Amino acid sequence: MNHEPMSNPSEDDGAQVLEADLKSLEAELAAQKDVYLRLAADFDNFRKRTAQEIERRAAAQKDAFIRELLPIIDNLERALSANSSSPEQLREGVQMTLQQLHQLLRRHGIEPEESRGQPFDPHRQEAVSTRHDPSEPDHAVLETFQRGYRRGNEVIRPAKVVVNNLSHAR
Amino acid sequence: MNHEPMSNPSEDDGAQVLEADLKSLEAELAAQKDVYLRLAADFDNFRKRTAQEIERRAAAQKDAFIRELLPIIDNLERALSANSSSPEQLREGVQMTLQQLHQLLRRHGIEPEESRGQPFDPHRQEAVSTRHDPSEPDHAVLETFQRGYRRGNEVIRPAKVVVNNLSHAR
């Protein structure tokens, strides 16, 4: 240590303590800035990887579904290409394909809805028209134009239905 | 400012400057720690949201594909349910459904491969057996058991083929 000749030792010590504090604070601040910058860089990388990961995972899940669909398309092609097959055989082949399509949807949690005879439910059904049928309850679904599909309580596609309307005689 | 009676004014000023520096450094360090903690909290939230977001987006993309598949299933059901239709009408209806399935795949970037007559390519084809056909080039694909599908250069499903083998006469 380099004591200046005229300085009061206690004050000089005080100044040295202060300067040491200052140095250690500066070092701490530099370290703190450093961890901040490293965290910011990590965050940035994570964000970039995430954007790619979201695309990759979404495509992978869709492609997995498509890979399950391909054998069903094969079967439909086979049913058609068997030119020597009888109309009954074609019909059977197509029926089987249709069952496989419904099994595929079911494996992915999607079930068709049975709407006919149910009370009309605007959350699951879209009324494309009404009819007057006194033999059925008011607001009952009389006919399904397009089948509805759902996963649990989530509507994947609403059914398109004809609804009974007894309030206005036609 | 509170000057102590016995202190040398210039040294006292020096100490005060040091203490002021210390105070401002301490404030800066506290602020720096604060932005670090906020960034860490943001990062943490982002990570949590991301995990959910990946699942949500993946499911959404698959469901969008399934929604496009449903009208094709409707058409296949319609073709079958038209009991009065002739075998030719059923065949036409099924053929149309098949075209729609291929259009759906194409919209999602997936094309069937034409393997017949091509030179065997182990990256895109799986040889399920070989045959000896002197009228065709060696290693040519003689027959396709299962059609291959690709998206650009990515193989979605390899074709299963019979390959010509002229090196061993049978």
C-alpha cells in the first residue's frame, strides 16, 4: 500500500475501504450484467427453437395421421381396381374402407354423432330447415343432412339437420 | 452536507464522492438484479405457455386436416347408401371419392410416387422381392405392391416393389 505522507491514517483507511467496496460492487455489477446477457441470449435461442419446434411437431402429428390414412386409400384403390369383382364385392370393399375410416377417426378421439330423434341442440347442430311433423316431439331432429362429429364435448363439425317445428302449422 | 469539524475538506470531498459513487453503484446493481429477475420470470412463463402452445397447435393442424377429410367420408357414405344406384354409379362415386382423397393429400403437399419402370431407389422404395425379366433393365421396378408417397424429397411412405434381377438367372 502506498500511503501519502500528509494524510491522516484513519481517513486514508476509510477511503481505502470505500474504494475496495466500490471495486467489489463494480465487479458484482459486471457479473450481474453478464448473467443477464447470458439469460437474454438463452431466451432468444429458446424462442427461435420454439418457433421451429412448434412447426415441426404440428407437421409430425398431422403426418402421423396421414400415414394411418394411406393404407385405407390403398384398400379403396384395391376395391376399385379389382375389375373382375362383382358389384357386391365392390360394395363390401367400400363398406370395409368406410369402417376403417371411422376406426381411424375414433383412434384420434373423434366420434360421429347420432342426431336423428334427438332434441335440437344449437351447440352441436345447425338447423338448415324446419318441417312440421305432429308425430314427433317439437324441436326434435327429423333428418340429418350432414353428420356431426365431436371429440369428447368439443364439436369438430356440427351436424346439419332438419328440425321439427310444431308451433307454426304449415 | 455534514462536514466533520477536524477533517481536511479535500479528503472529505473525496470520501463523499466515493460514497456517492457507491450509492449509485448499489442502485445500479439493484436495478440490474431487478431486470434479471423480471427476465427470468418472463422466460419461465414463456416456457410454460410454449409447452401448451405446442400441443394446441399440433392438435389444431391435425384437426384441420380431419375437417377436410370429413366431406370425403360423407361422399363415400352417400355413394354406398344410394341403394338404388347401379354398380356403375357406385364405381363412379367411389372413383370420385378416391380423387378427392388424392387432392386432399396434394393440398397438404403429399404426392404419390410412380415407381413402375423406374430404377430401384432404396431411399424411396423397399424391395419385397425380385424377379428375373430379361425384357426390362436390371434393377428396374417391375411391380408396385404398395404405392409410395412423398412430400418434396421427404419420403412419407416408401413404395413396396418387386425389383428386376438379371445377375442371377433363375
